Amino acid sequence: MRGVTCDGSTIRLRHDLSEPSPLAGEVTLRVKLVGICETDLQLARGYMGFQGLLGHEFVGLTESGRRVTAEINNSCHSCPVCRAGRTNHCPNRTVLGILGHDGAMADHVCVPERNLHAIPDSLDDRQAVFIEPLAAAFRIPEQVDVGPGLAVTVVGDGKLGLLCAWVARSLGASVSLVGKHPEKLRLAGDSIRPVLRESAGSIARTQDLVIDCTGSKSGLETALSLVRPCGTVILKTTIAGEHQLSLAPVVIDEIRLIGSRCGPFPTAIAALEANTIDVRPLIGAEYLLDEAEEAFRAAALPGARKILLRVG
Ligand SMILES: [Zn+2]
Ligand SMILES: [Zn+2]
């Protein structure tokens, strides 16, 4: 079969891969559409040392033709961490297309049957590819109270930044979006206040909650400059690099610093179905799987919208 492999320094489309064999509890899906995520670009640069097939935002078909997507953490469901309800942190887990498990940029992918979520008929494939990243944005209100009266700033006007801004806005918060690209700030819509990076000083030390979605080293520093004393900073950025930052301001201003990763799929599906979040402005171009290498180059361009790969 065909698939997009990552060897930690480059990605390659291959035509000579053997069919995947399902592990216990897994089903084999026929892949329809996959999104290229910032994490895929990081993995291709060596983040996590991942080697294998990429792809964790996808739509597939079961053997009976049901349209599904899948949660990406393949957890053991029997260790103490899983039994305590923190399955996304299972120490025995693999992660689809990210850690120890081949992903969905291929003709077929195997995933645990219990990770499947049916895609409602009202959502097309292109919207459904956003379920995984939108779920990650909905992780934030699981971790902190977000609602009316809260001043929220999202730093980073990439796709995850816009999703996080829309989620906070949908819950009633006053949301500002800090970014470098006026056209991407406009994409966020009228209900989100656009703030160009160079003017962010105007809201320094005023924000109740600041969410770093920059995907860059400087994001945490910017977030810490905007949050008010005793406020909260949420880190969504994972980068293949190290921070060199004084954390004294975190202590002096008693900032709560929270890491945030995967979130609830059912909430994301419900928001897309109810159209409280419209992801369609984020869609860039659609390529065929056979054009994967070109598609990755397009996804890596600054300011790129979501690049999709049509598989079947
Ligand atoms: Zn992703
Ligand atoms: Zn476990």
C-alpha cells in the first residue's frame, strides 16, 4: 500500500509498504482524508524521534462502510494511571502517527476499536478532519473555567490558535488574538479582537488567561508578559527545541502554568454539528496522497491554512 513515512529528518511517499496488521482490539480502516498538522511538520524535523507513518487527523471507513475518526492515544486501560481515569497519560500508550504507532497517511490504518467515533452525516470529510485538533482546543475548558467576564488572549494566529480562540469565545469569554499576520487575524472573525504582535504591549499584564499556540520558543515569554498577576498561562506549543527562559516572573506574579494536550472528541463533534464553531475558513488546499511531498511543502509555508490529503 501507499503511505507517508517519516524517518526523523525527512518525509517520503512510499508505494511498497506492507498492509498493516491489527493488534488485539484494533480494527483496520480504509482512509479517506487526512490533515497535515504542525505536529507532523515537527515530527519530520525530529521531534519525539518518531519513525513510521505520519497522520493523526483523519476520516476513515470501517469494513461495514461507517464513516469514523479515532482518538489518538492508544492506552492500555489496565494500569493504575488508566484506572485513575487519566488514559491519555497511560505510560504504556502509543500515539497514532506520533509515538510508536503508524498513522493514517496511508491507504489503511489500524486503530483500537474503542477509540472510534462515528462522524455525523451533517459533517463533510473536510470538517471532520478538524475533530482531533478541535478536541485539543476543548481540553482547555476542562482544565480551567472559561466563561463570560474572562479576559482571554490567544498568542499565535495559526490553526490551533484560531480553534482555541473560537472555543473560548463560544463559551462567552472576551477573546483577543495576538498574531503576526493581519489576514489570519481577520480570519478569526468579528467576535475576536485582533492584536498585532508589535502592539501586544497595550494589553500587557491584564489578561486572566493566556494560551500559547505559537509553536515557537518565544510564545511562552510573550504569554507571560500578557497575563495578569495570579492569572493562568496554558501551553499548547510543542516544539523540537529547548527553552532558555527565567521562570522567576512565574513565582513573583504567582502565575499558574498549565500544559494542555488532547481533549474530548464528543464535545468537538457536537460543536461542529451545532455549527457553534465553523472550521471551514481554516481549510487551505486539498492534495492527493500521491502529491504528499508537495503537500508537506505547502503546509510548511508561513501562514498556511490546513492542507488536506485525499487518500480514497
Ligand atoms: Zn495534530
Ligand atoms: Zn494504561
